[in-house]
Amino acid sequence: MVNTEQELVQWLKDHIPDKRANKDRDIDAVLLHYGFGDLAWPTLEQIGKELSIGTRERVRQVLKENFKKK
């Protein structure tokens, strides 16, 4: 049986282009944002720091590009 996290990871892997240099990091950002992982509902700032993405605006862009638009 597939759980929700595994299903989301598979969907992201299928929908984020392989040519993206930070595909795994972007998947982790989406997972953290939606409550999967060690941080309980982290802020955009916390996600940026945890994954070395940068500012909360950059994290917001990553989420929008890789998940919310799709």
C-alpha cells in the first residue's frame, strides 16, 4: 500500500523535469512545506535555511514552480 508521502514524491518526480539541477531539493521543499519531514509545519524561512535555498521568496517560487502551478 502506498502512503500519501510516497504518492506525493512519485507525483513530483513525474512532474518536475529531470533537467532541473535541484530536483531532489525542490521535492524536499514541497514535502517540508506540507508537513512531511522532521519540521512540524515550518515557515518558508525555516525551509530556506534547512535546504540552503535562500530567502523565503525563493522558497515560495520553488513551491509555485514545482507544485502549485501543476
